[in-house]
Amino acid sequence: MTRYHIWLILLLAAVALRLPDIGNPLVDLDEQMYLLVGLRMWDGAIPYVDIWDRKPVGLFLIYAATQALPVDPVVAYHLVAGAAAVATAGLIAGLVRRLGPPAGALPAGLLYLVWLELIGGRGGQSPVFYNLLIVAAATLVWRAIAERRRTGAVAMLLVGIALQIKPTVMFEGAFLGVALLLAHWRHTRAPVRVVAAAALYGIAALIPTLLAWAIYVAIGHGDAWWFANVDSIFLRQVTPHDPIIGRLAGALLVLAIPLAVAIRGLLAAQGPARGFVAAWLGSALLGWVLVPPYFNHYALPLLVPIAVAAGLACDRGPMRLLAGIGGAGLLLMSGYPHRGDTAAARRDLAALAGVIARHAGTRCPFVFAGPPALYTTGNFCLPTRYPFPSHLIQSSENGAIGVDPAREVARILTARPPVIVTGHPVRDGNDRTIPLVRRAIADHYRPVARRLGVTVYARQD
């Protein structure tokens, strides 16, 4: 099968898998926040200053860039995410052709696309974008190792760009850097050259982060950048109520079949390819295990090395059959093709936004425990620079967002927001902010609409 046919099949598969969700504004809570930040950047908002989240600025730049497309904002980022998924699957197939039997290339790409749907990648989660950079970097590193090409610096620059989408890329990036240095040592046995190469690769990987930091320093907000990108990551806590064991078990259950095929692929691999892919998969697993609380999409980076390793076994009919039946069965169990979900989500969101607009007028509603997509749908002003609900309602965020959540909620309520939107807070809900909102609602608000698991409350006066 030619490369053209592989890319065409992967494109058609991605369209079939992702089309039902294109335009669904409620595919994922995190993505609603990323889109909100991206849209407000077009209005002049500065991430970490005017609107706060701890994700690197590269992710927000991607979402902002998608809004240059002349289509609905949600459709725009879904189309770009779909293109990234196809490109990643295609590069996975290409890497498998370099590492092992060509017959495993297409199954590897298809495996990636299918399991992307199953573990939180239906929309535009950050790994959907940075997985593309990592597989491209891994391909360049393999070429540097196997073909002695001078592609190492470009590979590490791609890793650096990926770091500005999500910092956990550092584990896979470290593996790729070490692999390059080991190849240098084997080829030269010259310590000075290896040290020079290490400096070059380190600088290449750090350039995007240093550039982002320098820009924020230049505009007078270096401290805000540092706190969001560094300090806040370590200040966030895992609470006793976090079901981390259940999340780990659930992810492993979904990944059991591709992991089994991947292990078979590693056993079948020959020469340096086995060590390269095994170490890559090990680094990705390490990055996953070391970063709780293990939401399902945290496992998305594992899919790239798993798919590559599985591709080394998928030249065999039984392995292809196992992956195919497993993927199809899990898709059906997940509710694919999610008939009517997109239309219903858009309809319900628009109805809620309409109710909010009637009661809020030109003032800012307060979405306390509800979808941030409401701010986007109604183009409402924000009552706080912390519009992502988790930052104000999860006790794990106490001391981790730069302000006291209870004081911030009290400040918002003192301004008497015309509308409060809230649903059922999460199990580790903040026992300081939730009572404040409940008390305000009981004293001054009345319910005016209920949809999507949330209630819209309007002020009685």
C-alpha cells in the first residue's frame, strides 16, 4: 500500500470518527476554557493577567489562531484539531514503516485515531495538538540515529514548542534528548562533541519557553507568567476525595488491548528499534504516572508510542483482528456516533444563554459551577479573571491560583451579579466558596431556567 493510500484512508477514518462531534460546544470542559481564552485574546485580553489558567501560552495561541477561520468558533477549533489528529496518525504510520514491517503502518495510524476518541481526544484537548509535534520529533530523532542525519536540533525545537502546549512533554522530550546524545557518543566517542551537542539540544528545547517568558517580562507581567506556568503547578494539591485509583484503573482498562498489542510489537521488534520504542513508551508512562489526578485525557500522550509499538506487531493478522474488534467494540460501548448530541448541546446552550441575556442585560453573569461555554455563547463579560469553575469550587485549588478563592467569590457576590449559574459541585468541592454562593442564592436569587444539569438564578430585585 502506498503512502498516498495510507493518508487517504486515515483522513476518511478521521472524518467518520470525528464528524459527529464537530461543532459540539460541550465535548470537554477544559476545551471550553481554552476557547474562551483564545476568543478573549482577540479582544485584547492577556492570558494570566486578564484571564487566568495555568496552561502554557502556546495552547491559547493555537485556540486563538483557529478563530481566524471564517466559521463558527467551536467548529473552527474542531477542524484544526481534526487536522492535527490526521497528521499525527499519518506520521505514526510513516514512523512504523521506518521501524518495522510496512504492513503495520496503516493499522498503527487507525489505532491512534480510534483510541483518541475513546480516552478524551474527541475534541481539542492539548495532547491532540502536541502529539503531532512529539511524533514528528521522534521521527527526526530516529533518522538522526539510524541514518545519521543532522535533524536532532530541529527535533528538540519541536519538543520545545510542545512544552509550550503542556509541560508534561518534558518526560518524552528528555528521552529524545538522551537518545540523541547516546547516538552521538556511539558515533564519535568524543566527550567534547557530546557536551556541545547537549548544549545545542538544550538551547533548542528551551527557546520557545524563554521567548514566551521574555515577552511577558517585556510587557511587565513576568511575575504573572512565572506564577501560572511554574509556581501554580506545584501548589495544586491532590485531595483525599480524588478517585485517582479509579481513574488509573479506568484508563488502563480502555488501553488494555492496544497495550497488549504494543507489548507484542516490542517483542517482535529487531535491533535498535526495540530499545528506542520501549524507552519512548516507558518515558510516556512515567510522565503519566507522575502527574495525578489522572483524568482520562491525561493518558492521551501514551497513544503515540503505544500506536507505534502496536504497529510493529500489526503486520500479523491476529493482532490486527484483536485491535480492530477491540476498537470497534469500545466505540460502540462509548456511544459512538453520539447521534443528536451536538445539535442538543448547541440548542440547550443557546437557550440558557438567551435566559441569561434577558436577566443580565449588559452586566456580567457569574457562572460558578457550570459550563464556561456559556460565556462564549452569549459573549458575556466576565465577573472575574478566574472563569474556569474548577479554580473556585475545587478545594485542590486553594492557594494555587494566586488569590484566595473564598475572597474572590465574596468579591464577585458583593458586586451583586444579576445572574448566577450553578449545578452540583464536585465531590472535593471547596467548603469555603460553595456555602457563600448557596447563601447568596437563598437570600437574593430565584431560579429561572434549568438545563444541562445547571440552574440559572436571577436576582429577585
